[in-house]
Amino acid sequence: DVQLQASGGGLVQAGGSLRLSCASSGSTFDDYIYGWFRQAPGKERETLSYISIHDDRTFYSDSVKGRFTISSSTGKNTVYLQMNSLKPEDTAVYYCAATDHTGIATLGVEIPQYWYGYWGQGTQVTVSS
């Protein structure tokens, strides 16, 4: 099974940047799509982005497109989320997850969250105004 460890959250001022990391272990890194999600208090969990390690295909939600960038390091079995131009509304707990439904990445569409079978613990991101 895949184990995921998210890190990199913290407190940042509006307009600032943070880079989140999601370290994967326990299975072959290339066999999965890795996604980033967030959940703000009182709101539903939101899909932000995913990357298919096998073919490097990516997806971004409209809320983060142009500000956030997902990337991966196969040598470190880690997926990153570079977050720039942060806004107070980006404040949330951020999660990473993995799914082995890799074929859907070719469609460039959002993957249903229930398709992700492996989840890491969250990391808090707080953006002050």
C-alpha cells in the first residue's frame, strides 16, 4: 500500500509563496496519479491539481490555475505543489492523495475524489491579509 506524508504548510502573508511536499512510500511511485486537495473550515474538500507520474500529465482546477504548479521528483518519490500569489481564501488544510486509476489522466478531467484510495495527513496553510 501507498503511504503519503504531506508537509510544508505554514503561515504566510497574502501575495507570498509556499511549497508543499508529499512524500510517497510503500509502492512503485510511477504507478499512481497524485493529487492535491484542500478543505477550509465549513467547506467541502476541493480538488486542486493532480499529476500522472507515468506520463507527466497534469490537471488544475480553475481556482488555482496560473498560481499553483504541481511537479514531481521520481528520485525522491515526492510530489510538490508550488503555491504562488497566495490569498487569504487559500487558507485551508491541504491534503495529498494517490490513485492507481491512471488511465483517466489522458482525458484531462477532474478525477472523482472517491477514486483516490490513499490519503496523507493534512498540512495547514494559513494566509494572512
